[in-house]
Amino acid sequence: MAIRTLALAALLGVAAAAPSARAEDLNLNEKPDTVQASLSPYSLGLGAGVVSAINDELSNESAAFLKLSVIQSLQFTEHTAAGLDLDWMLPGQNWGGELTFDYLMLTGSIKPFVGIGGGFRYFDKAGPFGDNLGAAGSVHAGLLLDVLDEMQLRIRVPYFVVANKAGDQGVGLDVGFLFSSPLRTTKVKKLKY
């Protein structure tokens, strides 16, 4: 019993004398398997813009449309982001939505980007509902500006094609404000698994 007590006391003495390992003593810059990530990569906002009709049938409805949007963005890495845009275009009851994937070319406060999108669009034209609704694809280029820690300005030039009966096409310019948590600009290092 005395030997066990003596061994336990020696073990506790060695443990108490050893330097304690603390998380703040870990330097992740020395670890090759770490990445930087935002604590809050999600943003939500509103946008507005103009869309110019390219094909004749859509031009007969209106040469240009006012576009109002609810925009969302989720940044996965420093160079990739996904988004969801829900649009309403005037005049008429023209609506649509698309999921987008963007590649951000720079990582500073000014971020030029290119991207693609896919979704659906409906144009309020004469004829059956199904003839005016179709899957839509888009390509776009733009600029994302960090205006404040919690606000970004998105300027984008999209081109879209709709797979409806008329094959509607348009090109436009839209501007949007994205709002996010203050944690969007807080970066943390985390281990890659």
C-alpha cells in the first residue's frame, strides 16, 4: 500500500511540475493543415437593376424591365461563394429565381468575380402559362465591395437564357446590398480533417 501511495504521489508531482498544455499556446501558423474561415459566411440583402430584352418576342413585351431582388450569399472559401436570387421584374408579373456559384478572383475588400447560375423564369406574355415558364441558365461577372464590416455592395452584369417556347434572353445590370453578422469579417484558423 505504501508503494502505491508513493508511486501516486510521484506521478502527481511530475504532472504538476510539467508545463500545462493550453489552447492559446498552440500556434496554428506552424501547422500546415490549417485553413482560415469566417465565423459567419451568410449574407442576406436586397437588390435592384435593369434587364434588357435580347430576343424579339420579349422585346415586344418591353425593351427593358426593372428588376427587384432578394439576394442571399454563402461564402464557402475565400474564393468560392454560392447564392440564391429571387427576382420580380416590372412591367408585368415576371418572376424567377436562380442558384448561383461564384468564383472570387481576389480576397481583399474589392472582390471581382465571375459565375454561373441555374433556376427558372416566368414572363407574363400572351399564351398558356407553360409556354412562358422555363428553366433558366445564366453567366455573370461582377464586383463585391466591402463597404462596412457588416455590409457589402454587389454590382453584377448577368446574361440569361430561358428554355421556354420563345427562348427568351436578356442581359442586365443589377446592384445589391448584402447585410451580414459582424462575425463575417472575423477569421479563425481551424484544422483540416
